[in-house]
Amino acid sequence: MSGSAATTIPSGLPNAQGSYVGTTSSPLNAKLAPLNNYGGHTQTMALLRGSPALNAAISSTSASDQRIYPIIGTADIGAYEAGTINQYAIWSLEAVGSSLSTTGDADNDGNSNLLEYASLTDPLNSNSINHLLFNRNAAGTQATLSFATRFNATDLSYAIQCSNNLSTWSTIYTYDGATQTGMPTLGVTVSTSLTSTTLVDTNITSQEKLFYRMQVTKP
């Protein structure tokens, strides 16, 4: 006895079984990057912006993807979990589907693409901004600054600078991602997490006005 049978999978985004299936007339664009090395020991296909696989594995209990990178929030469908690699080239691929110039400004918000990467913001959303937050205590003896950081990125360096005249600037803190080391100056203390840095500057007594700025470079 011989023969064959075909099973038709119902289309839908998703369908009743939770699968994403296109049709001949309306094919499904999975929005995948070419097969390549995106971390880990095996090649995978990175998920591009708008991929239907993003955050779609709602019943998954996996703690990591095929590359042994951790799951972030709701798992993505497939072998690749987006948002897990702190490398500019892969970040730009996930964000826009192509390579972004570090000096460009994809959303025209006044922040370079490199600053968007360093500040954990969306390079295509002009309302996605992480400001450098500043607070000065009532006694005028210390200033506290908080800012978003991509702490595990080995391709970034941060510098915080201070001035009282907007002409002469002094560097009071540097962080080198390649060596994972931070260097505050005397009178400055720093606490960090994977996504933020808080800096306390006690060198401000008798200063009538102060300005701070952050510089980000990619070696």
C-alpha cells in the first residue's frame, strides 16, 4: 500500500495554533538577517526590526536561545533572541536592518546613532531619549548625575566632563568598555548597573554654576 498525504497549515498572524503562516497571495516576511555569526558557537539569523518572531514565543519556557544567550522578557521565536549582544554592528542590524553610520542621526533628534546605541534608545524614534539627569543638593556640596549606559559593550568608551564656563572642560570620570574599567577623579564616586550609571561629584563647593556633558566614543 502506498500513497501520500498533505497537511494544510491554516494561515494567520498568528493562526489558532499560535503559528505565523503566510499564503501564496500574502507571503509572510520573517524579516531575518542572512545566516551568519551573531555570537555563540553556531551561525544563526538575527531578527530584524518588525520581525513577527519578536516576543512571539509566548509559551516558551527556555532560559536561553541556541547561542546560550539569555531570554529577555517574552522569548522570540527561533534560535536567536534579539537585544542580547552589545555590539554596535549587530545593534544597528536589529534596529534598522542595515549598517548605521556612527555619526549619522537616523531619526533627526539631534543625537548621533552612536549616542543612541550608548544610551539604550531607539534610533528610529525621536521621542526615545535618555537624558543626563542632574541634581544638586540643598547645601550645594554635591552634584548627582544619572545616565543610561550599555555597561557590557566592549566597543564603547564614556567620559563625563564638568565646566563652570562652557569653555574649559575637565574630565571627572571615564569608562572603558574594552577593559571594563572606570576611572573617577578624586572627590567623585560612581555606582553602576548593566543599564545605568550614577555619579556623585563633591568638588562643587563655592561653584555658582556648573555644566556637565557626556562624550561617547567607539574605538
